[in-house]
Amino acid sequence: MSARIVSLLPSATEIVCALGASADLVGVSHECDFPDAVRGLPVLTRSRIDNSLSSRAIDSAVRAVTTDALSIYTVNEARLAELAPNLIVTQDLCEVCAVSLDDVRSAVARLAHRDDVRIVSLRPTRLADVLSDIETVASALGRPAAGHALRRELEARIDAIASRASRAASRPRVVSVEWLEPIMLGGTWMPELIALAGGEAVGAAAGAPAPTLSLSALVSLAPDVVVVKPCGFDLPRTLRERELLRPFLAAAGGTGRVYATDGNAFFNRPGPRLVESLEILAACVHPELFEDFAEKHRAVLLEISAPSAVDQVSPKV
């Protein structure tokens, strides 16, 4: 039987395509937008939350929905039945990030051909989990050799970056920002990426969920570098709320550096582009060593050097 794949997770979609199976995808989530080959595929999910709201309003809406025991996302079960997939890739990590595993199981249970559907659920919390997930998906696709090869390629690129970063004379204290209001820091794989980039992650622990903290607590961390990459926001979307960047300038003090970048495409998707995320991070933590990466990613990386610069940045960057 030929593969008919539905991916309900952007990072899983990127993994499937990186393994050479994009032609087998028959449906995706509303957030799956990379690579270009997936554009135009049937979309099977939608969000109950309006992403155009402010960061504070989105946070409040998410809390209200989950308090009412509702899912943030819905699945188009009729369209799913029409597509008749035999493999669905989803996640069991974050109910805010994508359709929950329980919702996927419920939708599959109502399919006429449910016994023919395999569900592969990913739950990465560390960088090693992301690499293992690549091999898990590859195995489910019947492409184990491609999975091994892709993992080795990504590991080699990671090791090369870490080797360059190890030559740095210092290890700056780094905060990565997962959400603007309330302030949340990047947990899970982010502290590991910071360490590989030659920095010291402060305020969050590897493998742990994103912690929420007050401005005073953020300032007390005394970061040398702040990297702002809100979950689900690209750079122009982040800059629409550029007034919320001021606290990070205050936290960095007069000598620290603050960067805004694309959290949606890179840091918050546990797939192959985490290596590009590491490149961006390395350019932020040690710009003196990674000028090539700063140039490579300049379209999605903006340094904000002073409070006055906040007012000058354009949301169209």
C-alpha cells in the first residue's frame, strides 16, 4: 500500500519532506507552511484563537479555552475521512502548539478505515529527542536509511558550530524569550542550543517547560544577550508589538545586546531547521565568530541596540 501521510505538526511536515516523502503528503495543519511543496495541500485544522490579537490577549484567550476544557485547535474530520490517510504524524508535547494527541485519536476513531491508520506521535523536549524523532518518522515511512543519513548530516553541522563556538574567549549569559506578555523564557531544547552556541542559558532549564517570570526577575538574571523569538511569531509579527521589547533592553542593561528573530520558522519548530536556529543563535551570542551566519540570516535577525531603536524598527522588516 502506498503511503498517504497527514502531518498535523509543522516540524513533522518539515521532517517528512527532508526525508524525501513530500509527494506522499495528502494533508497538513493550517500552520504547515514549509517547504513550498506543502503549500496548496488540503488543510485539516484551524485555531480557535485569533493570532492577530496582542500577546497578552492571545495568552488570555488560550487560558480561557483550556480552562473550559476545550481544545485550542479543531480537526476537519470530514476532510480527513475523504483523504483516507494511512499514517498521521502529530504531537503529544504542547496543547498550545498543535492539535492534541487525544483529539487526533478521537478523529481517527470515527473513520471508517480506522484500523488501517497508524498514528505516530512526537514528544521532543531535548535536542536528542528531535534527532531521534527524525529516525522515528523515517522508520514509519519505510525510509530508515534516509533517517540515519539526515540525522548524521544535522549532527555534523551541529558539531561544527559547537567547535567554532568553543574557541570563544567568554560565555555570555543568554536569555531566550518564548513569549512577550507575560514574559516566558525558552525551555526544552533552547538551553542546549544556547550552550552549543557558546553561551550560558539563564532562567530556564533544558528539557523543562517555558517558565513565566516578572520583569524584575528577568532583570535579576543580568543577561548579556537577549534573543526574542516568540512562539508562532515571525519577525514582522513580533515588531508589531515592538513596545514590548523595551523590558528586554532594560534587562540587558547598557552593555548587553538584544535581538529579535523569527520564532515561528526556526526556534519553536523541533525539526531539521533547528540547525538554522543554532546558526542564528551563534550569530547573536558570538557575532565576532559567526559573521557568516549573521549575513546568511540577516533577513530574519534584527539587533535592537537602544530604547530609541525600538521606535525606529519597522514591522515590515
